Amino acid sequence: MTDQIQNMPNRSEIAKIFGEVLQELRRKRGLSQEEFGFECELHRTYISLLERGKRIPSLTTIIQLAIVLKVSPSEIVRQVEARLGWPATNIFD
């Protein structure tokens, strides 16, 4: 159990990777941060903070983002997991 905890990414690493994924998905849709924020009903500066890994979104926010990006919330999480190297091994075994 201790090895699993030591190998877990920290919050800032997860936030940074989430931000990278979010920015790539937003750009694929051809949206500026301002347009994206407007469609998500979130402020542009909050979008910027998410993309720079300075904030960690709630589940509700991830769902809002996914709807506007036209992807499932699980797809966003899957992309974050892939960049973290998951599921290289099942950490729950």
C-alpha cells in the first residue's frame, strides 16, 4: 500500500496535465479561452487557471467543460490518465 501512495502523482502534476488536455481539446474546437468560458458559463480567467494547472475543477465543472467540448467527461479523464501512464498497472491490486 505504501508503494502505491508513493507512486501516485501529486495534485499539481494532475492539475498541470489536466490543463494541457483541456487546452488541446479547446483548441481542436477552435475556441478562444473567452469563447470557451462564455459557452461553459465560466470566466475566461478561470479557464486560463485550469489550463495552466493552477486550479483543479470539480466534477460539475468537468461535465460543463465536456459538454462544450463535445466529448464525454470520461474521455477527458482518460486522456489525463494516459499521460500519467495509467493504467500501466492496476494500482488497486
